[in-house]
Amino acid sequence: MEQLVIDQMLEEKGFIEETINPKVKLVDEINQLKKEKNAVILSHFYVEGELQDIADYVGDSLGLAQAAAQTEAEMIVFVGVHFMAETAKIINPSKKVILPDLKASCSLAESAPADKFAEFKAKYPEHKVVTYINATAALKTMSDIVCTSANAKQIVESFPKDQKLIFAPDKNLGNYINSITGREMVLWDGACMVHEQYSVEKIIELMNEHPDAEFIAHPECEKPVLILANHIGSTTSLLKYVQKSDKKKFVVATESGILHQMTKACPDKIFIPAPSADSTCACNDCSYMKLNNLQKLYICLKHEQPEVTLSNEIIEKARIPIQRMLEISK
């Protein structure tokens, strides 16, 4: 395929469109290309199950960042969203990082434009900035340290109690961390569209229908939802919880992709996705994560495009807060 055509497709669609012979066995081809190119496939819990199954590593944002830092592969294929691929590039500036679809963005990352955040930060000159990893590389350059939902409490508590903090971009996670640490962090007004769609009323109705179930939730959910939860945690924490619990049924308030790993780990248990406010749509699915599919992954590996690139200046500045997080989270 001519490079000019590839460039045009990436600009217009965010991915390379190519007719694939129906006889091609995509999983076999992907595995072969991965070996030939010395590539590693990193996948988030929120993509489709068939993509999780083909990945070399599946995890939450903390685990993926750690896996990216430790890989010896020459190429990283990130099956997730754009900020995750950016993080991998920041950690591995000499490696090629590719993403099946450049338009796989993140509503939470988009909720904090770098220019607006810079203005916000300037109002609090005595504050250190703790940035949730679900943010753009540009936002990370303005941060003192990065965190994930798995280590946010640990990261926040690494600062002296009298240190004033800004937490961005997720106000719900920030509010939750404030509540369990006794902090009064200043919160940027950002949120994840998936985790803000849950209906408290419908969750209560569902729990009444299933009195033998436990309700578990991700801390990106709004406070009224978290109040109902038997357990609050990152995707990895939720997965570990259902594995250890004696309960056989769970209502799960996070992106439905995690149910694939839960079902694999606990085939004898029942997992019910928490209902959204609008029952006519799959609002607890991330439309950005679902832009990834096997066809795009195959074409992406074949052409080594789309590639995620960042300026040296952004890489150097953003790497500092990420490395601080990785050091604390060892």
C-alpha cells in the first residue's frame, strides 16, 4: 500500500482500511507478525474479549505502565486508548509504539485540555499536581506525579499532610481519595462518560432483584453509586475481589470488558453489568475502547501504523512524574 494512501487514511479515519482475505486466520497471522517484528501486545481490560485473549499482557493502567516499562520488545502494540499508548511511548522513547486506531481517545482525558488546566493550575501556586494517568501527555508535563486508580491513595499519601494538592482530571476519583485520606485536594472538574452513566435507582432495583449479589464499583463512579458498593477498587482490585469472595453473584459498575476476565477466572460465578441511566444504549461500554478490533490489530501490525509519536520535550517532561509513580509503586 502506497505511503500517501496510508497517510490519507490515518488522517481521515485514524486507521488503515484494507480488504482482508476471508481465508486469513487473523489470530494466527497476528501471532506470526508479532514474532517477526519482535512486538509485544498490551491490552486493557476494557477491550473486547478476543483482543484480551491474544494479548501478551492484559491489565489496568498501572499494570500496563509497569509492563511497558519492563518489556524488551522492539515494538509495543497498545490495544486500548490513546493516552495509554502515549504513556508507553514516554516510558520507551526509543521503541515504536503503535495503536490500532488513533481515534481511540478517552472522554476523561479530553475533559482536561492542557491550556485550560494551565490556567487553573496558575491559581494555586502552592499546590503540587497529582495527575490521574487517564490524561494527555501534555497534562502530564504539568504534573508533579502521576497515579492510577490502583495506587492513587498511596501516591497522595506520599506527600506530607500539610502539602496542598491539585488532583486532575477525574473529580470522582479525586473526591473518593479525599474521603478516604482526609485530604482536601482541589479537584479539576473532569469525569469519565462511562462511569457517570450509572443509575442509582436502577442499581437499587437490580440489587433488590438479586439480594444474594454484591455490588462492586470503580472509583471513577459518582459518589451516590460508590455509597452503595460493597467494594470499591481499580479494575484489577475488582477482579481480585470476585476471585477471593465467597459470593457467587456480582453486579459490576465499570466498563463491561472486565466481565470477560471475571468470567474466565470464576466460571462458576455470575456477573451482571450495572445498569445505566439510559437503558436503550450500552452506556457502560466505552465507545473508544470498542474502536479496537482484530482486523485493525492485524493491519496495524502488518504496516506498523498508526504510530504514536511525541516531541522530545514532552517525553522528557512527562516521564518525570510517571517515573516517580513507578518508583513508589514497586
